[in-house]
Amino acid sequence: MQEIRRATSTATLTSSFKDLIEKKAEESNILFMPVSGRYQEGKQVYRFGSSLLYLDRGVIFVFNQKTWVPTSLQSLLDTAG
């Protein structure tokens, strides 16, 4: 039962964090959408402006030409804006 609660909690966190990113993108007039058929470590990859990102346990990972690196939402907004 504990495992189910933890999985549900993680899914809710990811979903609400994705919603927050989506809201910030909309407020800043930045494109935010899933990249069809693209996944990293089993997670959906999204386009945020010109950046590619995926979310894992409440952390934003951005592709920087060679590797995926964790970043903050503010850094993501600063880079895209």
C-alpha cells in the first residue's frame, strides 16, 4: 500500500509541476509541447521554446547539446526568454 501511495504522489507531483511549467510558458508566450515519440529514461521529452526538457521527480532536465542537465524553472525561463 505504501508503494501505491508513493507512486500516486510522484505522479501527482510530476503532473502539477508540468502544469506549472505549462502556465509559466503560456504567461511568457513560450511554446511548451511534447515531442512526439521522444523519451528520455522513459519520460516524455518536451519542447520549451528552443530547449528540450524532460521531468523526473520534480526536477527539470534540459538537453545542452551533449547531455541532460538539471536546471531550475527560472533558468529555463531566462534561457527561453
